[in-house]
Amino acid sequence: MSSAVRLAVIALFAVVLSTPSSLAQAPGYVRVKFVKAGLMVGAGGGSGVLTYRGRDYPFRVSGLSLGVTAGGSVSRLEGWASGIKQVSDFAGTYSSVGAGGALVGGAGGIRLGNQNGVVIALRGPKAGVEFAANVSKIAISMK
């Protein structure tokens, strides 16, 4: 094989191998507003936006928590979702075990995972009066 052909083949492989696959996982940025109230059993709902590969995807959130829950709060959370191969992976039922609290204002954080392998880590301020140490199930559906 001549040097020019060999160089062309090597260059072609370098371009092909360095091109990211469209099936590769990419992180998504998540913003959520969630309102919650309860005494022992908490319920809540809200909405949010997933920004994934340069596009915004609105979604709805509903949830139920069981454990030590008292009061009510409004949370504005932001964070990252990983493990997304396609946007439809983001929808589903998420589980979490977490703790948090707010008295007029505070901070909260949660880490959630769904059946599609997507993991969401969110943090942000809370307003209201609430203490929670519970197990949560949260359903996300795309609008």
C-alpha cells in the first residue's frame, strides 16, 4: 500500500473514531417547581423543563411521599439528569430516599432514579414550613 493511501486510511479512521455517536448518552439540565403538603403522607405536583441537546422539553411532575412529613413547601430545584439516551428515557417513575426541611426559607436536595437508568440530582431553595424524612415516588410525564 502506498504512503498516500495509508495516510488517507489513517485519517479516515481518526475522523470516524472521534465523531460522537448519536446514541451516546448526554446530560440534560433540569429545572423544576414543585409544591408539596402533607402530614405523614405528603403529596405534590409541579412542572419543569428538561434542556437536552440544545432543546427544551416541558414536563409535569406528581409525587407521593410516605414517612415523617409535616407541613408544606414550594421548591424551585435545578440540576442535572444523566443516563439519557433519548428524551423518552426521561419520563417515568422515580424513586428516592431523602431528607430535607424548610422554615420560611431553606435549601433542599434530592437524587432520583427511574426504570430507564436516568438519574436526576437536584438542589435549590424551599419556601414554607416543612420537615421531611421519607421515601418518595415521583412520576414525570412529558407535556
